[in-house]
Amino acid sequence: MTRRRALAAAQTIPHRGDIDANVAEHCRFVRAAAEAGAGTVVFPELSLTGYELDLASELAFSEDDPRLAPLIQLASTRRMTLIVGAPVRLGTRLHIGAFILSPDHSVGLYTKRHLGAGEEALVHPGSRDPVVAVGSTTGAVAVCADANRPSHARKAADRGVGSYLVSTFVTPSELTKKTANLRIYAIRHAMTVVFANYGGPSGGLPSGGRSAIWSEEGEVLAQMEGLGAGLVVAVEDDAGWRAGSIALSDA
């Protein structure tokens, strides 16, 4: 086997609109993920602000936003790739973004393409879609409603990626359908799928939790049991996968 991947889904409980507190929490999770051997960590949708659409314009990030500095530095010192969510303003347009922070201090940006109900009035669909280095392989990012479209996963697979990195906020009523679809994508496209969801409510809505990672065969490698803060980690090497979940106390 020539592939090497060490993936983690971070199940965080966001502080409404408190970017400093959320950055500090992200740093705590990254350190725990590093101790568990992870090299790529996926955080939920809008993880740095919470799913607070009423605050998105006020809190919007720029592409070179200084508020990302602690996470950029940590990605470098820990030699990790971090995918963190925030509203982002590009020109005059507001988007739901996922920043890709790499060990070389570079910052990439994915912008959500398919918007969910109620988002269209506040943000624009995006078109940024960089490939992400994932160990010795590559990955593609999806943000929540993107992964409701089979065509999005198919296009990711057509690019030859080995991992589908899904940053989400999924409520309990949506959870069963969402996770069933992600398992189907894993099998259909022979991609490992990472699903990062909130561990508690945000934007006045409950979360379904249950962050997980599926193998290319659709096997659940590891999954959070329900709500709460924690990590799901799966590491692939010549011996195959080793995986597990880690509960983290709320900060």
C-alpha cells in the first residue's frame, strides 16, 4: 500500500458569534487530534462563528483574515491540514466558506456551491473548489447541502480524489438521510468520507451530532455516539485502518 491518510472529524459546540472563543476551541481540538495521530482535521460548517446567519455579514472573514493566524501557525507547527468554516466576503459577495490551512502556511478557500433553505437571501453560491492534500493522496471539500447532490460527490471523484471531506450542520431530522447518502458516496466512488457535525445547537437549531468517517467500502470506521464535543479519528497505513472516537469535555 502506498496511501497514507490520517483523518479526523471535529465535533465542536460553537459559541455564538464569539470568534476568539471558537478559535481557542479549534486550537484545543487540533492539539488533541495531533496527539491521536491525525494529519487532516475537518471542522463543521461555519465552525468559527456558529451557524448564525444573522451575524454572517458582521463577522465575515477576508481571504487573508488575521483572525486565522493562530490556526495557520498551529497547522504549520503540527504539520497538519485544517478545514475550518466561516462566512467570507469576496468583493461585494458574502459566501459560506471553508478555509483550508496547510502546513506550509498557505491558505486555500472552498466556497459552498449549493445553498440550503433560507441561505439564498443572505449569501451567494460559490465556485471556489481546490483539491486538498490528504497525506499521500488528495481530497475534495463539501459544505453541508453540497453533499445532498450526488453530482457534487461524482465530480469530486472524477478529479481522482481519495477522500470526501464534508463540513456540515445537520439537524436530527436530517441525520439518517444525510449519513445514508454519504455511505453511498463512499461505496459508489471508492472514497473515504469524513463527516464533521456540531455536537450541540447553533442558530436556534438542534444538531444531530454523530460525526463519522466511512471507508471506501462504506464501513463505519469510527463515529461519535451522539452529541457532545469530541473527535473521530481514522489512520490508514500498510496494516490498514485504525480508528476510534475521543470525547472531549466542553471548554
